[in-house]
Amino acid sequence: MIKIRRIRIGEFDLYRKVRLRALKEDSYAFCATYESALERTEEKWRDQADKAAEGSDQAIFIAFCGGDPVGLSAVYKDKRKEDEAEVFQVWVSAESRGTGLGKRIMDSVLEWSKSSGYKRIIATVANTNKKAIGFYENYGFEKKLEDSEETKMAMEIGSKKSAHATRARARV
Ligand SMILES: CC(C)(COP(=O)(O)OP(=O)(O)OC[C@H]1O[C@@H](n2cnc3c(N)ncnc32)[C@H](O)[C@@H]1OP(=O)(O)O)[C@@H](O)C(=O)NCCC(=O)NCCS
């Protein structure tokens, strides 16, 4: 059975494990590299995970199948635009893809962003990652800005599109 929940205080090692797996298996999808992540100190992982465990500035969600972590997302307040939350690190393990898990992880991001008072969610995707661009569009994001490397996408919280995204899930 799949379960998705926010990370808890002290779970930095769980976060490190799933993030390192994502970076190792799907390096093309992320700005950070597996090697750079390996060099991070335990203190940095702990600080990041603990800050994401409570409050409305940042959150990390982890999906589990049985007891095993199989998905991840991180969402942060944009320091320059108070009403925007930015989603990063979205990842579903290869064996769990195409089952709706990515959407369910985004539902957690959307619910948290909504209840934390944000008005829109931003995602930045490498232009080469066509699957992720399609995935976000399918979820209700729209392309906003595209340069030679990245596409910036946004979803208005409370817009018809995002309401549809949540309703569609409720029917499943
Ligand atoms: C992107 C990713 C998170 C999607 O996860 P997933 O669990 O396979 O996605 P889901 O099964 O929840 O949903 C996929 C939905 O996106 C749609 N989709 C997938 N690829 C698509 C594409 N190329 N174009 C359009 N829609 C696409 C599917 O049709 C499906 O919608 P449906 O249920 O209406 O048919 C996953 O592929 C992944 O982890 N990729 C590697 C890491 C990555 O690229 N992360 C994003 C970094 S920006």
C-alpha cells in the first residue's frame, strides 16, 4: 500500500537515502548531482529535513510502498515572492511510475501550499525532460517562461485547472 506523508523531525537519514537514490538513478532530471550530494555534511541534511518537517516555509513529502521510500518532493516558499511556493526534487522510483503516484505526491504539495496560504506553485524543468513537462501540464501547470535550458511552469492555486486536478483524484 502506498502512503505519502510529510517528513518528521529527525528523519534526515530517510530524506538523504531517497534523495541520493533519485540523484543516482535520474541525474538528468535535477540540477544537483549525486556526487555533490554525497559531499553534503550530516548537519546540512539534518537542518534541511528538520526545517521541512513543520511550519509553512518549506515541506518535504515522502511516498512509501510498504516501508520503502519510493517517491519524493520538496516545496519551498519563494523568498522574493511571498505568495509563491516552488516545487523541487519531484521523483518517483522507476518501478512505481505510471501508477498515479506522481500525481498523488503533487496533491500533497498542492494541499500544503493551499493551506499555507500560497497563491501559485512554480516548477522549473529542464527542456530535455519532456516527460516531466508533460506530467506538470497534465497536472494543471502552464508554461510561463522558456530559455535555452529550462522551462518555468506555474499553477494558480484555486484556479479551475487545479480544482479539476484535485477533483479528478477524488474520483479515483
Ligand atoms: C515525472 C514523474 C515524477 C512522473 O511520475 P509518475 O508517477 O510516472 O506520474 P503519474 O503516474 O502520477 O502520472 C503521470 C501522468 O502524467 C502524464 N504524463 C506522463 N508523461 C507524459 C508526457 N510525456 N506527456 C504528457 N503527459 C504525460 C500521464 O499521462 C499521467 O496522466 P494520466 O493519469 O491522466 O494518464 C516521474 O516520471 C519521475 O520521477 N521522473 C524522473 C524524475 C523527474 O523527471 N522529476 C521531475 C523533475 S522537474
